Amino acid sequence: MPNATLPTSIDDTQALLAREHYVAERGLATSVYLALTLRRPLLLEGEAGVGKTEIAKVLAAGLDSELIRLQCYEGLDVTHAVYEWNYARQLLEIRMREASGAVDQENLATDLFGPDFLIKRPLLRALQAPTDQPPVLLIDELDRADEEFEGYLLEMLSDYQVTIPELGTIRATNAPIVVITSNRTRELHDALKRRCLYWWIDYPDFEKEYRIVTEKVPEAPARLAEQVTRFIQQLRGTELYKVSGVSETLDWITALVALNHEELTREIVDETLGLVLKTQEDLQAIRGEQAHALLEHSLLQTETP
């Protein structure tokens, strides 16, 4: 991807995100623009469901680039994130050489641990992507990975390179666009943060969330979109075990449209609240009188058609 296709200003970046139906305030657009221009990793933190992962997706789509995703989890290691050797193929190669009598003991180890027997995982794939079109590398929910793996990332994020003992250091000729997300279930190390640009994505206010709803689900009736958004905004002000994110808002409005509903009622809220609240404790606490009270308040605030 030639650099000319990258946004040339913060306004261009905001426009690129908007074309992919992502509503971003100027501060976030500034961080994205600088990450693209300086080719620095972008660390996005915030609660689950506020649109962190979506940034990487819309960048890949908007820049017509490949999205390479590394989903982090406890126990993630180099063999799943960077590379591993194809042991089955190596064993087959040994047997084939033995059968043909072409075993060269001196060169066998070198041949077996060469590029032909290497299985590339997301980080290595991102570094060795075509030079004319660097991919968007999404390292998703890094806070779920162990601290040891976070430490391993430091070389990659500093110099866009990884070291494979049998092959040496592999460097990217054209650095990938790196987006790292964290739900902050644990604090990431300062050493990693220093290598990244940073932005915190918070829950949106009413105006922003309403724009998100109408952008993502344009077929939703305006009155229903407003009612749903106001209901969610008030719901976040209650004591919840798991606060509903924008993803839950979009799931709810999409389902309501599929059910051909044009506005919220008590019955509809009771029937579909499980799309918004994802724990038994929250459902028991909100369903019924409290949900009805939130609905009534939402309806009072909604403009009459």
C-alpha cells in the first residue's frame, strides 16, 4: 500500500473512519492519524464493547489492507503468536530422505529448520506481509495474556522485528499498522506503554451513541433508535455487574428491527432485555419494575414524532 493512500490530516482520518461508519471524536482521530503517520503502535484501552477492536477493523477496510488478528488469552505463547515448526512435515522429510538414501547429516538440521518448515503465526505474518501493502495487526485484549508474553512483545513493538533462534532476526521491511486493545483487567507495563501511542475510549454520551446507532443500523426508525439509546444511557447509571457497551446497544436495536418493532414498550423490554444484560444478577436486578421505570423516563425524554 503506497503511503499516498494514508490519511494526510486528522480531518482525513476522521473522514476515513466515518466512511466505514465509525463515529470518532477528534481526539481519537488524532491518535489514529499519528499512529498511521509515525507508524507507531496504538494502544486503546476502555471497557468492553466501546469500539476498541472495531478501530482495527475499519482501518483495514478503509485502507484496503489485510487484517491480521491475534486474540490474546491466558497461556498464549510464542508458538501460537509468532511461529512454530511443522514437526509432522519435518518427520516426513526425514523418512523420505532415509528411504531414498539421501540423508546428509551435516545439512539435515539446517534444512529441517528452514523457512519451508516454518508455520507463521499472526506476528510473523504481519512482519513478512507484502512490502507494498502493510497489514493492520490487531493484538486484541492484551491484558488477558500473561506478563511474560507482554514482555516478549517489546522487541517487536520497538523495532518491528522478532528473533527466531534457528533463523536469526526477522525484520519488517514495511512496518505493519499495529492496534493493541486492553479491557484493563490488569495493568499493562510501562515499558509497553512507552512504545505506543495511547487513547482511552469511554462510554459515549447520548449524542455520540445515537449517531453510532443511526450509522450502524440506518434502517431503524428514528423514534426507536432514540428510545433505545436513552434507555441504555440510563441503564449505565444503575449498579450493574457488567455495564452494557455499545455492542449491546447495536445488538438490541438490530434485533428490534428484525422483530419489526417501531418503539419500545414494557413487554418488548421484558422480552429482549437479555440482549442488553449478560449476567443473571443484572437481569434479576433490572427486569420488572426498575426496567419499566427506566423505560418511562426514556419515553418522556424522547421527542414526539
